Amino acid sequence: MTHAYRLVCNRAVKHKDSTAKQKILKSAFEEMHLHGFQAASIANILVETGLTKGALYHHFPTKQALGLAVLEEIIRPRFEAGLFQKLRQEGEPVAVLINALKGWAHDADPEFIYRGCPLGNLIVEMSPIDRAFREKLSALLSGFEEAVEQALIRARGAKAVRSSVDCRAVASFIVSAWQGAAGISKAVRSRQPMLSCIDQIETYLLSLRPAVGENLLPTVLEIKAVVVSPVIVESNTSDIPPAPRYAPVRMDED
């Protein structure tokens, strides 16, 4: 067997392994999104992919490893491409934030809405019982909040919201409201709760706009930061004529 032939064979094996792994991840995501992680069936995944159990465990030695891989390689990239990147787009920051959230709710397939947010589903199901899941879910949720926070910081820098706004706290509020609305949309099988929630988030953000001229006034810290140096004007007193002297006026004089 020549070196070139071995290289070709190795590439073919790697490509086959990669394809099999992606098929498993995609099928596992659908199974988990529909039934939850604990009720997800390995047998259903094998039927869907046409792979053997040995092939599955070659890539993922445990069901937990498979679930964590779905979170990192399927769910995280979907959030990154579908939401986080949109939050980083150029433009008026508040409009960018609102359009990103509205786009996610409007563009999602109805079945996706009915099954619930995959991140929110796993937070409810797995955070209380599995530390590895909890840590990865917390990291992804923190990434969501950070993306929103950065959009708000840009809005504050652009004078689109008041300088006193706590961007981190507002970002936590927005993500919490959004996740809650996604759960309600799942329960009632309608995207309307999410759309209504985003409308209210928009109203709230617009209420954070500064009053006319507000951001033009210096803050107390800015005033304290200004060091005023005393200006001493020297003059030659010899050039100043003496003040005229007047004789006192007596009230009884005519």
C-alpha cells in the first residue's frame, strides 16, 4: 500500500466518521427537542440514522456525552448564528436588539415554537439534576445575556438610552422575559406570547431613552474630573491712576 493510497483511505475514513457523527447529533437533537433528554430514545436515534449501536458509542460513550455534545455542537451554534450574530450587527443599537429578537420569533418554524426553546427546555429538565449540563447551560445562558448587554452598552454609548441605565441588569431582565415567553408559547402552542413579550421589551427600551438634552449635561463625576487652574493676572499698579478724592458734603450747606 503506497503512502498516497493510505492518505486517501484515511481521509475517506475521517469523512465517513464525521458524517456519521453529524447524523447522530442531528437525530439526537430532534429526539431531545421532542421528548426531552431523559426520555430521548437511543433506539429511535439508531433507526433514524441507520447506524449500529457500536457506531454511536464509538463517538459518544455515554448518553450524557451525547446530550452534552448536542448542546455544544447543535444548540450553541444555532443560537450563535440565529441570534448572537444579529445582536452584533451594525446599526442603531436598540433597533438591532429588537429586530434580532423579533426575527428569531417570526422566522422560527411553528413546530420549533411548539416544542419550546431547546435551551429553556434543558434548563428546566437538567439543571436541577446534572452538574455537567448545568455548567454548560449556564455558560450558554451567560453568553446570551452578554450579547444583549453589549448591544445595550452600544446603545448607551450612542445616547440611545440614558447613561444611568444598568446594562447588565436590563440584559438579565430581557433574557429572563424572553425565555419565560418561549415557555408559554410552548404551552399554548402559539408564537403570540413571544411576540407580545418582545413588543413590551421594545416599549420598555424606548422608555429608557434620555430626555431632550439630558446626555448633553455633564455628570457629577465629569465635573469633579475637571481641574480648574487659577488664573493670576499681573498688572503694574503704577499705571493705575489714583481714585479721585472728594470733599465731604455737609447737609446744611446751600
